[in-house]
Amino acid sequence: MARPLSEEKRAAILRAATELVATVGTSAATSQIAKRAGIADGTLFTYFPTKDDLLNQLYLSIKSALAEAIMTDYPSRAGVFERTRHCWDRLVNWGAEHPTQHKAMRQLSVSDRISRNTRDAVNLAFQDINTMIRDNLSRDAADDESAAFVGALITAMSDVTLDCIAAHPEKIDLYRESGFQVFWNGVRP
Amino acid sequence: MARPLSEEKRAAILRAATELVATVGTSAATSQIAKRAGIADGTLFTYFPTKDDLLNQLYLSIKSALAEAIMTDYPSRAGVFERTRHCWDRLVNWGAEHPTQHKAMRQLSVSDRISRNTRDAVNLAFQDINTMIRDNLSRDAADDESAAFVGALITAMSDVTLDCIAAHPEKIDLYRESGFQVFWNGVRP
Amino acid sequence: MARPLSEEKRAAILRAATELVATVGTSAATSQIAKRAGIADGTLFTYFPTKDDLLNQLYLSIKSALAEAIMTDYPSRAGVFERTRHCWDRLVNWGAEHPTQHKAMRQLSVSDRISRNTRDAVNLAFQDINTMIRDNLSRDAADDESAAFVGALITAMSDVTLDCIAAHPEKIDLYRESGFQVFWNGVRP
Amino acid sequence: MARPLSEEKRAAILRAATELVATVGTSAATSQIAKRAGIADGTLFTYFPTKDDLLNQLYLSIKSALAEAIMTDYPSRAGVFERTRHCWDRLVNWGAEHPTQHKAMRQLSVSDRISRNTRDAVNLAFQDINTMIRDNLSRDAADDESAAFVGALITAMSDVTLDCIAAHPEKIDLYRESGFQVFWNGVRP
DNA sequence: TATGAATGAGCCTTCATTCAT
DNA sequence: GATGAATGAAGGCTCATTCAT
């Protein structure tokens, strides 16, 4: 059968949604997404019962991919600086290599359609990273809020860095480095 | 002239729009905005010919208020540290005092309905602040891109700080201080 | 007082309405008409209580002007041919000289907003002409319906003639003549 | 394919549109048309992407039906008189049998919502008839403008005839005959 | 009387979701 | 399961008319 299997369809929907959300935001029409995914309007709803569901799962899947990119080859036994540097570089490189996912992710993160549940699940995917932050970077190791603060700072600063890289792709090395300097000088223990 | 355009009504529309955009984003319906402003659906369009116009003017007015809050009593003759500290404190205090405006501002700043023109006008309102950044904080005083980078970092870091303050209003002093430390340590010349 | 007198305003409204109806049809907005007449939106309604009233009076006034143009210098004592020829030439000349009025008139004549009353009043303005038709041209002098038939034919044929003239103004003499030939050969007693 | 587009529904929409356009003109609301066609408001737009599209296709379909009615059993080998007579009778009979279509057609033909394209397509449908006119009736066989003039005259005169028939349906034979006499005497070669 | 802001019904169109095929 | 036509509730905007000034 030339038709892709179910899992491929699901992936095609998510891919199409990523591209459209990156371009036009969460107001992208489901029928547009279906068309770009190469399926019928109604089929989308057998994979995602609701547009909100699609958006939430999309957000979760992108964030998970990012978390995985960061944690692959994480040098657990290296020093704080190197571990931090590893995370930053992976984060920025992933964003530079996946600009569409990154744009979609930003659109989704400010949307009110992403539920409490989804945000919790995302935190779960970032658990290891958060732990690392709590242990190494937050001012007060016992303080969850402090860790969340630093985690949010990384995200925010990498977003800015990636915006600049998107505007001037040839300066990726410069911006990755500058961004890290600011971050590290700002938050190092 | 018959009834003149009422400045109060215009303000009521902007206020209603601020609240709804903060809550549900730019997809807030004009009829909801009108209802909340206490006027008829059609009246909104005598004040703002288009929903996009309303959104753009709303963005400009919030950003201008913020710029004014920052620049009031700006200690031009003080040292770099004090001037920077002034801006940071004003920015964070304004955000803490106007959480709705701040949320609306964030929604608007990622929206593609804000025009190039409006963004230029906003830059004009922030001209003094941008100049200050370029002269004092950016790595290369001659480099516009570097100044933009630092400016975006301030915004991003204050957004994070304000999110945390919104979640724990009683810790405003702590977060304002922590945020500044990270910022200052990160970008000081 | 530099402001025009009432009668002038009424005329200005009718003039503006003529131009707009000719251009965009009866869906021309009253506020557009008011603007083009140089008056306020509300003022229009002190001269014409309703848009339908305006449209009806406009139709009547144009038709009356046409009737007057036709009947001026009507050669009552001349023969049938000459009297008929006079009417035709006047009709076509008026249309060629007042293309805007003619276009507006045609738009109005197919509109369902022109009331029975107005159509009766128009007939009154054309009474003399109708009488002439009944006496000279209709197949059966006693038959009102027959006269109406011929009257409508004149109008229809002159409309066609005027459309052609509007498309090729330089051929006015040709079309006026051809049109008359068709008409006269068709309906002469 | 799931449910295919239903030819019946399309026809129902066109029928409803015909009736409403005949009654209130092109300002007939799409929601009224949908209601009268027995479908949901939105469904109309799966058959006609735009109100203008609906209007244009309606015009084309009515005009095509008329052209077909005229050309059916056209006596190609008969003399000029008989061929002309055939067309006239068919035209008038069609109008008398389809008064609603005829009224709608008149409304549409003066509307500026009918595009150049549609008018060209209509001309195509009338190509045979136009050829007949050019060859037999127009003063100058080589002259397109002259043929257009005569064509417009037929339409105009039949419209008048049909109006009279609509007012006095019992006199259809009389009016059909009188109309033809006027037309034939007027334009015969 | 003139003005033009205010009103709200109504218009065309979009779109998430359902369901007959 | 896949399809896409059908649905109808909004949505942004227009406009004839009213009425405070």
C-alpha cells in the first residue's frame, strides 16, 4: 500500500501543524493543516480529537525533542561549567537547526490553549535539566522556585539568541558565544 | 461639532482590549471588547477603523506608557550602574503594578498583526533607552545589532522576572533583586 | 453666510446621489452621498426622511427633467413624423448630454425600491408624451395598454442607442439616426 | 470520496437565488438564499466560494438556458424571416414560461458584479445567435458594432414585451405578435 | 437647523467539528 | 479507518437611522 501507515500520518499532521503554527500562529485552520499533511479534513480528528489536543500534543512533542537534544551525550561527570556549556550549546544549536520548530514552540508557549497539564508534562520532560539547574546553578539549592527562575532565564535568553541568529545566520558562532557569556556571567554560582 | 469623540470611550476601549488580550490573546472578539467597554459593537469602529488598528494602537500605547515610566526621573548624571539599576527597577515595578498591561504587551509583541510601522514607532519611544544601552552596555558601542541584542535580553529577563513576581507577589523585592544581579553580572561592560 | 441655502443643499444631495447611484448602484451608502454633497451624515435625513425617499425623489426628478427636455419646443402643429422625430432626438440628445443622469435612471428603474406611487408620478410627468403616443403611434388609439407598450419600447430603444453612443461617442449622429430608423419603421402607424 | 457534491443542492441554491434576485435584486442575502434552498448558511459556500461567484454562475446558467431554448429546432435552412421569427418566438415564450428567471436575468445584467469573464462566456453561448444576426439583420454585415446594436435591440424589445405579458398574461399572443411586428419592421434588411 | 457620534441589526465569510458514505 | 460535504456559531465590519449637542 502506497498510503503511509497510521504513525506516519500522525507525524505528518504534527509536521504540517508545526509549519503552519510557525507561520501564522495558533489560528492556523485545521483544514489547512490537514491539506498540508496530505489527509482529509476529518481524518485529522481521528488522530487528535480536538484542535486544542493537537496544539497541546504538538507543544509537548517539540519540547520533548528539545529536551532529548539537550540531554544526549550530557557529560554527567564533567564540571559545572562544562555541563552548563553543553546544555547551552545544544539548546542553541537545536534552535538554529530547527527554526520552524522553534518558532512554533514560541507561538505555543504564549498561547492560552496550552493546558496546565501539558505544561506539567513538559516540566517532566525537562526534569533532568531542572535537576541539574537546581544542583548547580540556582542560588539556593533547596529552592524549587529559584530553579524555575533560572530555567526560565535560560529559555528566554536562548530565545533572544536564536532570534538574532535567525536574523543573521552567518553570525551563529558569535551569538552563541555572546549569549553564553551573558548567561554564565549572570547565573554562575 | 455634534458630540465630539469621547476620550473616555477611547480609553475604555483600550482598557477593555488590554484585559481581553491579556486573557485570551489577540483573538479576543471585537464584540467582546465593545461589550466590556460598555459601548455598542459598531461604536468601536468609529474609534478604531479596524481590529488591527486597535491592536497596533494598543501596543503602542502600552509600550509608550512603559517607556515613560522608565524614563521618569532618569538620573542622567549618575554612573552606569545607577542608571542601569534605575531602568531595571522602573521596568520591573511597572510590570508588577500593571500585570494586565504587561501580559497584553507580551501577547501583542509576538503577534504578526503588529505592523512594521508600529514597531518603528515603539523603537522611537524607546530611543533614549536604546541610546543608553548602546553607549553603556553593549559590547561594541558602534554596533547596532549588539545593542539590539542587549535590549532584547533586558526585555526577556524582565519578562521572566515579572512572571515569577506574578506567581509570588510577596517576593517582589527578592525577584527584582535577583533578576538585576543576573542581568548586571551578565551584561555589565 | 457662505453656507448654501436649503434648496441648494437639497440639490447638492440629489446631485451627489446621481453620481454615486450611476457609479455603484442603489447600494451607494448615504454617508458617501452626504460626504460628496458636502454635508453631515444626519443632515441628509432632514431633507429626505429615508434612503428610499431619496431614491424615489431622485428617480422622479431625473425623469421629470427628461420629460421637460423632450417637451420643450414640441412642434404641436407639425406632422406625426416630425413630432416623433423631435421626441426621439431630444431623448437621445438629453441622454448623451447627461450620461450620469441616464445611468442613474437606468439603475433606479430596475430597482425594487422605486414605489408604485413614484412610477405613477413619473407617468404623470410623461402624460403629454403618452398622449401624443396614444394619438399618433399606438395601434389602437383607444388602448392605454398599447400606448404603454409603445412608450416602453421608445425608452428601451433609446437606452440601447445611448449605451452604444456611450461606447462610441464619436458616432452619435449615426446611432441617433439608426435608432430612429428602427423605431420609426417599427412603430409608425 | 465521502458524500459527493450534490447536483440537487447546487440546483436548489441556484433556484433559490433566482427567486430572491428576481424579487429583491442582487442585494439578496446569502443566508436568505441558503434558507430558501433548505441548506445551512455555510453549505452555500462549499458550492460557490463567493457570493459574486454565485451571482456570476447564476447569470451564466440562466443565459445558457435561454440560448438553448432559442436554438433548439432552429430552422437553419429556412429564410431570414422564418429564422428571425423562430428566435423571437422562442425568446418570448421562454420569458413567459420562466418569468422569475427572466426577472433575475434583468437584475443581473445591469449589475456591476457580473464580471467581464462571465459576459464573455455568455457571448460564447450566444455565438450562433449573434452570427445569425450579423449575417441576416445588421445593416452592415461586416460591422461587429452594428450586430451588437441589433442584438441589444432584440433583448430590449423582448424585455418590454415580456413585461407587458407579465402584466397581462392572457394577451401573450397579442404581445408576442405586436412585438415581433415592431422588431421585424424596424430591423429587417 | 446642522452635526456627526452612537446604535445594533445584518452581511459575507470562516472554521472546528460531525457524520453519511 | 478515511473521506469530505454539511453544519451553524461566531467573527469583523457596514450602514441606515437616531439623537445629544
